Amino acid sequence: MGEQQEESVGVGPWAGPWPQDERGDLPGHLDPGLLREGDRRNVVDRYRYWRHEAVVADLDTRRHGFHVAIENWGHDFNIGSVVRTANAFNAGGVHIVGRRRWNRRGAMVTDRYLHEEHHPDVAHLLAWAGERGLAVIGVDNVPGSVPLEGYALPRDCVLLLGQEGPGLSAEAVAGCEGIVAITQHGSTRSLNAGAAAAVVMYHWALRHAGGLTP
């Protein structure tokens, strides 16, 4: 059953003569191996049969102005989910703060299409962001946070998420320009990091990438 589901993803080998450019050669963005064997990757139809490097290069022409940073002090399994969502919203980059190694399983190889940077600590991330004029906005329901729905997220920023459970570290809270919290209406105290990241990235996109009036 699982193998049948996997086979149904994507497209099979290219049917008919292969595409040609004006010189009669295979266009440079296409991968002969994928054309020959099929493309079962989790990519949108636009990128079917494209070489990996060509996909990344095309995404680079329209990366969004926000970056996503995640504190990784305890090998949080939610990081993969955050990275996958960052890919979906074409984040400018993903930043791992703390431990360099993280659980990539939940990312479903989407990290290959993003630019990833490592920062040994929060101070290093803050310095990196400051050099580039990026506001660092924390995402956590800590004292002093403000509701996300009423906050004007800047176009150029770093959205910093804490580790699952403890949330943002004290160093992160102190270094953020602002901290937003997602208003909840049930009994649970907080959303997991993957869900919170998705909400805040969507909120950014509505303001800066969705055609709404800023």
C-alpha cells in the first residue's frame, strides 16, 4: 500500500521527444535523469523535471524578506516542520541557533531548497540580523508579548521561535525588537512550534505577499 502511494506522487518519465532550446539542445534547467526516470519529488508542477540547482536559483529570484530562526538546544523534533513551512512560504533563509544538528525527518527534504545558516548562540544571530537591518521578532506567549493579529510585522525581519516546551530563551526574549503571541480560544496553554510558525508566516504573507494593503 505504501509503495503504491509513493509511486503515485509526481510524474513518470517524459512522454514523447524531449524539449529542446533554440540550438536543439536540452534546456539547461531540465534534468535528463528525471526526464528519463520520472520526477517523484514533492515540488509544484512548475518545477517538474527541473534540476535541483535550477529550482533553487529560480526561488532565489523571488525569496521573501523574512527569515525564520529556531532555537535548538534539545534537538527539537518540530524543527523539520518549521523548515517545511518556511519552504512553502519561500523564506529568505532558515537559521538554526544552538546545536548545529537537527532532526531533518519532518522537513521531507524541503531544506534542500532553502538557505540554511547556523548560529552558535542568540548573540550571534542578533549580530547577523543587525548587520543586515533585519528586525528580530520573537514568537512566544511570554509576559510582554502582543497579539499577532494586531501587530504589523515588518517586511524585512527574522521570526525567532523557541524550543518546544520552554519556548524562547531569556537571551532571545531580551534581544528581540518585539514579541508576538498567537491568540488562542481553547484550553491548551500553547501551540507547538510547527503550528505557531505556520500561523506567523501566513500572517506575514497576508501583509507582504498576499496583495493586501499594508
